[in-house]
Amino acid sequence: MWRMWQLLDSAFPTGGFAHSAGVEAVYRSGLFLGPRGSEALEAHLLGSATSSLSLLAPFLTVAHRAVECSAGDMIERLAHAHETLDTHLVGNPVARRASLAAGSALVRACGAAFDASSQCSAVVAALHARGDVHHAVALGACSASLGVALPAAMRALLFLQLRDGCAAACRLGVLGPMAAAHLQARLAPVCEALIAEWTLAQTSSTDADYDEALLSSAGGAYPLGDALQSGHDALFTRLFQS
């Protein structure tokens, strides 16, 4: 749990607060303006969490399971998960860039912080060997190598999405700090229910065919958010990288 807390700590150098989880681009579109702006923000964060789970949970799961394999098989599975996720994100260069930046930062930070763990060192070396790596893949592999169970890693995935979105909304002036904290607390059990529903729909297996079925099931569930986020680079002024 100490390692899990450190991974989620805002002081852990992963660059998470440089990214708004799509909130800045959606805010600039005017969706959060007006008397019902806070409701629109809540709907956006819920849509983003749902989409992150349906798209990224399969890759996090496959990467987490890969750590249990032999060294050669692990490298092959991690590479396959990364390349498959890259094809999903190629149509949204903003999300792709953010995923690569956050994933690569996570690998570097884990390598520096947890060098005493031989398994973590082996995973970090394998991920470093391929260069940049997507965040869901890095989070799954690093979590497994640090002894963090898959359900906790899944919660971490959505927690980071929710935390960064609420923090971005606060910094953009959409909500005050107390309101943003209240919103994050209110959406936490909703995210827990989403994870439980997704997990229940999965079967249990150890073979590679199961991994391939998981990757084939991945897909986004919030096209409006993806479309607005992809226009982030066109904003005249930007507070966040993505």
C-alpha cells in the first residue's frame, strides 16, 4: 500500500498535472459555461471515466498479467499491448501524446524510486528498451512489479483520471477547490461501480487468447469528449499540455 500511495501522490514526478484529461479543451468550447456548467463538468468527467475504463482497462490488465510471464514473453506481450493501444489513439494526437508522456514519466519515476525491487527493475528495463510507452501499459506493468493487485491498479487508473480532471477544472476557474473536492468524492463510488461492472463482465483465464480477446474488446465510449480534446492544440492559449 505504501507503494500504491506513492504512485498516486501528486508529488510523484509523472507529470500528471500537466494534463487536464480533456477538461481544458471542453471548457474552451463553452460547454461548462452558464448556470448548468457544473452539471456539464460532472457529465464530462463521468463520460471520460467510462471511456477510459472501456478503452484502457484491457491494456492495463494485459500489462499487469504480462509481468507473471517469462522475461521474453513479458517483453513481447507488453510490446503488443503498447502497439495495439497506439493504433487506437493515433486518431487523437493530443490524447496519444499525453498517454506517451505520462507513461514514459511513470517508468522513469518508478525506476528511480523503486530500484531496490528486482522485479520492478526488470520491468522498467523492459519498458525502457522500447522507448516511449503508453500510460495504461506502464501503469499495469509497474503496478504488478510492485505487488499492487490488479483491482487496485484499476482503481488507480480511474482515480488519476478523476483527480486530474477535477484539479484542471479548479485551476481553470470552473469550480472552487471545495466544490471540486466534493465533486471528486461524489463521483468516486460511481467509478467504483463502473469497475465492478467491467470486472464482472470479464472471464478468468491465463492464456494469450484471453489477452487478445481483451485487447479486441477495447474501445472508447465518449466520442464528444474525444472530438473536443483532439482540438486542444488549436486553442489560442493553453494552460495544460493536453
